[in-house]
Amino acid sequence: MAPASPFPWIFPYVEDPHSATRYPSESGRSVLRPFVEVSLPGMEQKLAALVDSGSEHTLVARWVAQTVGLDPADAVHSVVLGISGDDIRVDLVPGRMRLHPPDSDIDTYVEWETELGIVDRWRPTWSVLLGQIGFFDRFTVSMHRGALTCVVEGWGKFDERFGIRLAGPSPPNPRFRP
């Protein structure tokens, strides 16, 4: 692994390559999404991953899991999620994820352990969805539609910047840190 460049990593929003043909907009506007580049150990290519603050889980298409030898039979547990209007069973397995800085090669990344949801009936145009568990709990992530950018920084950057601890249960739970 080559040393990764220091944070922040700034990723421009990217036009969904199939948005115009699969989901034509009456307004004529392109569908722009916050994508970053990821891989899993054993992969020889980087994949576009949608950064989704509304998703509880980090999900991968079944073919991605198969490529690196992740087996749904090794699931720690399974959940049924509403995806694309369907209720789909997702097997959650332990795995490793790599985030690559913008415009880097496959050998430059940061890597972490996480729980990956393997999705059988994958329909999106991207192969990985980065959610609350497995991405947002590892990094400070800022998305700005006006600037059309997604910025990824180290986990502690939020505390450095804002120094806030939101109100919670009394007595307070220790702050979760991966």
C-alpha cells in the first residue's frame, strides 16, 4: 500500500452514467451523485460507491462480494431492507473496505474493518453504497450540493471543528469510536 495523501479528500459529484437513459428527467437536468472510489482487498479495480447518509448499512452487490470471496453463508446476521421499492434480504458479513483518494491508483488507500451487506438483487448503476455503519462511523463526511462536492476527513475532524457533543441519554453513554 502506498501512503495515502492527507485528508481532506475532495470528490466532485458525478453524473450517474445511466440517469439520462434509464431515468430521463422532464427538466433535462442530469442526475448528480456523491460518489467516492472504493475497493475491497483482493480487487484489481476501484469501484464507484454512492455516499448515502440515509442508509443505515454499507451494501455491496453480490458480484463484488463473490470477487473477493465473501460468502453470504458467513453472515453474522441478516436484515430485510426496503430497496428500490422491494423488501430485500441482506446478509451482513464481516469484511474490509478500502477508500481511495481522488485520482489515485489502486495501491493508494485507507482500509478498515466493517460489516458489509451483500445484496442479491442489486439494481443501481453503482456497485457499492456507503452508509452510516461502515462509512459514516469511520470518517467525517460533508456533502454540499451547491459546491457539488463530497469531502471525506478523519473521524475526529468533526470534534475538532465543532467541539459539540449532542445531548443524549442521562447518564451519557461513552462516545462511540470505531
